Amino acid sequence: MYIILLGGGEVGYYLCRELLDMGHEVLLIEKDAIKCEHFKEELGSVILCGDGCEMAVLTKAGITRADMFVAVTDEDDDNLAATQIAKQKFNVPQVIARINKPKDERIFVKLGIEHTVNAAALILENIKAQTAIFPLVRLLSFKEKGLELFLVKVLGAPLADKRVVELALPSGSEVPLLIRQGGELVVPDLRTILEIGDQFICLIPSEGEAMLKAIVS
Amino acid sequence: MARLLDADGHKVTILDSDPNSFEKLPVDFKGVALLESATDEEGLEKANIREADAFVAVTREDDKNAMAAQIAKRIFDVPRVICRIYDPLREEFYESLGLEGISPTVVFAKLLKEKLER
């Protein structure tokens, strides 16, 4: 796969090395000439020095044959501009933008960039997953399909002692798996009753998120 | 530009994230100067963008202008949105997205050419 990365910060540099190790063809675009020299010494000829938001630079990078374009600079406006051009001008099949300012995520989606990675939100979900205070942890967002995957923790009322089928989940939801406190895996059926310490996987349509939140807390 | 529009009697609000930039405004400027980012929805709300007839993005950075202009146009439905895009190729791209762009590079090149040919 040919992957173009924009932004040679810590994230871009790490991605570049990892993706190269996985055997992909990678090109890292970075503005700063001194950084580029440094990267070239270390990583070889996978660096293109230039402003990756400029059409001429992107053309030189061979964007027309790229399978994936990933913008990970620390400026959201640059990441937006570059991914919009990659997606809407050059039809790159997979386009991913890093979000630095959490509230920009909504703006990106409205402007046609659905696939984003928001570090602040990931850290929050991780904290929620690692502690037993928060009942709801977002595991994955399938934005194009309009689905969200959650982990729900049974911490007490209102979920404990209820049957899975009794939960008033948003329509179109699925609960494919329940993990008992001891680690036993259960595929819920009509009789399955939730106990304190259980966790279950829940797939819901995106518009049902508020409803799920109301049910678990 | 803020000075020209203000002098013409328009109601002007100017946003900038650098407080020093407001020092260039004339003492008799009747509009509003807001210390806010124009790529931030809340900042734009504070500028009453929903009531605006026109939005103009003229920072030194193409990407900022493009982002602010798209927020104004697509999220707040401002009727007239113009942005400055130095890169002529990118200006064409943003026009294809429905923005009105002005490329100083192109305008200046044309002016110079006309002057030379005269």
C-alpha cells in the first residue's frame, strides 16, 4: 500500500517508521528543512521536503496513486486543508486527519472529513476503560456506517439484576457479548441476567448514543 | 479593509488572535474588535456570525482562511464568504467547494503584466 504522511512531528515520525517496518511504501512530507535533513539521514529517501497543503507538493508526492493519506501535523487547519484536497481533489480512497483541538472534530465531519483521530478523546476513553467509575466506554466509531461500538460496565443500579433483553436500547442495537467478572464469555440470550462486575459489548446506531447514556447512568 | 468598510458605514466586526493587530485600527473605528480565533465556532458565535451578511477571511495563512471560510459558509450559512488563498491552484480547488477565493499571487501577477505591457 502507498501511504502519504503529512507532518514530521513525533507522531508522523513514529507512523513512518512503523508503517515502513510493516512493509508499506511510505512518504513523509515535512515543511521544516532541518528536520527533513535529519529524517533523511535516519530513514533514507522516504522524506519529501515541502508544504504538504500545496497542490504542487502533493502532485510531486504522487498523490494520484496514493492508497491512503494521513495528516498528523499539530495544526488542525493544515490537517483539514490537506485531507480535503487529498479526498475531494485527488480522490485518495482512505483519508485520516489528526485532531488537536477536540472541538474541531465536529467541524471536520461537517466539512467532509469523517475519519479523524482525536488524542484527547482517546485518552479520556482509556481512563474510563481503566477505572471502575464510568459505565460507558467508546471502543470504536464506524462513522461511515453510522454505528458506534461501546463497552458497558455494570456498576450497580440501574443495570444490575436486569435481563439483557429488558434494556430499552436504541432500536437497531446489538449486544453480541457479555464478559462476566471472572472472565467467562457469554453470548446473551433471553434469560441472561446482568450482574455487578459484568461488562458487555454494545453496538448501536450513532443517533442512539444519548439514549444509551441515559439507560446506563 | 476593516477601516474602509467601517468608513463606508458598514457594521464591521474584526476577529484576531493577536491583540497587537488591533493597534492598526484607526481611533475612530466604530466597529467591534474581538480577540478570538475565527476557526472556532464559539469565537464566531461571539462575533454574531449568524447575523452577518458577509464573511471575509484574510489571515496570512491559506489553511486558516480556508477553514474559517468553510465554517462560515457551511456551518453558519453566511450568504457571502470570501477568502484569501495565496496558492493559485488551491484557490481553484476551494472555488470548486463553493467558496469565493481571491489569490493575491494571481492578482498581483496580472497587475504587473498589465503594467509591463503598457
